[in-house]
Amino acid sequence: MSRLKILSWKDAQPTFYQLWWQPFVEPYFELIWLDNNTNNYNPKNSVVIIRRPYINNWQQKITDYRNQGYKVIFDDLWELPVDSTITDGVMTLRSKNFFRINECLWWQYLNFDQYCPSLQKSKKFLLLMRLERSHRNLIYQRFAPILNQSVYSYVARGKLLENDMPESDENWQRYFNPTWYNSTHFSVVAESLMQSMTLVTEKTYKPLAYYHPFVVFGTPGTLAHVRGQGFETFGHVIDESYDSELIVNQRFNQVCNIVFDLVKQLENDANLFQDPITQQKLQHNHATFFNTTLAKQMFCDDILTQILNFIETL
């Protein structure tokens, strides 16, 4: 295939997410990042990728470019964990493995793969929450008696982590402070959703990357999903039956009970997660997560191949 131009939209400078596409697509495409006033490339040899989170009037943009004869791809990778679709000549690009790919390459680029954990734990668990969600409000209320035994945040309620990076900093989005993990025994993950289809975001990949056992307030099948990607979970220490519970309130209560139980166990046994099986799983998860060769292959299989197949059908 001759090299095509990929025309995409940006706010100011290309984001890291855009930049890590480059080595994968260079053999096939010439990358041109458009500003909002540029519209003079030949549609016959160009693909426009429109990203919903950063574009005003993205639906109208799709229609306008389609009407001009461009091949249009709607980048929906950050949203639903379902397969890509093609409707009216427009591809909606998705990948169930997107967060796994994105976080691996991003965090490795930031040298977070060099993190080595400490055994000096002063708190029981780590709980990171930013945007307000109904289930996070309930977590915040339910865990009030044990929050003093945790390192936690709920930015929407004004509770920030010590030594966190302010959101005014351009690098705040994936900031990582090793102290948060070094000082805690396990993570309580408050995912974006607790119902609907299985959605696994960067929130669940953090403990996998940073040597933490974890429980998840998330959608059903979250643990099964990451196990399907080659990670190991901690059913030998934690009751993980909640992962298959479809009723949201029951799953929520199960996870709450597990967290309270783990806190109580740690009060009596600070070495709860120091057994050889747990330590092997933590090492395995870290190594699996930062397997950039695998992440790059997944990018090619899940994203690049879909784009090429779509273009070849037009």
C-alpha cells in the first residue's frame, strides 16, 4: 500500500497519546496534525481521525469530512470496550485492549517501569478517586471509619493526596508517586462504572503495574478480563466471587465487606500479602504489564490492522 496521510485534530501540541502512534503507523501513513483552520489536503489520499474528547461539534466534523470525500475514522478508543463498527462509510474505532496498550506505553515512556516497592507499610490501603460518581460517594461514606488507615483522595470532594501534581500541570494526568504504593498494603480501585458492560480503565491497571494486590469497585467481569490478558489476581487471599455478581448493590456490599475484612486481618498480621504466592503474582503482573513488545503487537493487531482493513474496503 502506498503511504496515505492521516489527518487528525489537536488542541495545541500533539498529545503523548497521538505521538505514540507514530512509530507504528509511519510505514503506512504520513502523519499530519491539523489545526482547526486547515482543510486543504487531497481527500483521495487522506484519512481523517476525529477524537471525540477533544473536538467541539465532532458529529458535524464527521459529516463535513465525509461529504468532502475523505475517509473518516471516529476515534472512540477511550469509551466503550466493544468491537469497532462501520456505518455509512465511517469507522468507529474501538479496542477492548486499549487501556492496557495505552497505559503500558505511556508509563514506560515516563520510566514508571523502574519503580521498586518498599516493605515499610504505614497504612492499610490506597484509594484514589477524582471525579464524582454515585458509587464513589457511597464508598466515601461507607469507608469513613477506616479512611484514617488509608492513603486516599476524592478530588471532587476537596480531598487531595499529599504531594500530588496539580491539574494545572500538563503532566498531571498520569502522575505517579511511589510513596502512595510504598506506604500501603493493597489498592481499592474505584472504577469509572459499576454497571453495564465490562469496562477496565487505567485505574485497574495501576495496582497491576505497581506491585499491589487489589479489589475493584467495577463492572462485573473486571478480574476475568485482566486474567484473560495474562495477569494474575489474588483469589488465594481475597474472596473474588464478587467479580461474577451481576446485581450492583450486592457486588458493592461484597467488596465493602472484603475491604473491612482485609483491614482487620492486617491489624493482626502485617505480613498478610508477603507470602510467596502473592509475591510471585505481584512480580508477574509488573513484568506482564510492562511487556512493551506485547503492547506494541496488540496495537498493531487491535488498531492498525483495523484501520488498514477499513481503508482497503473503500
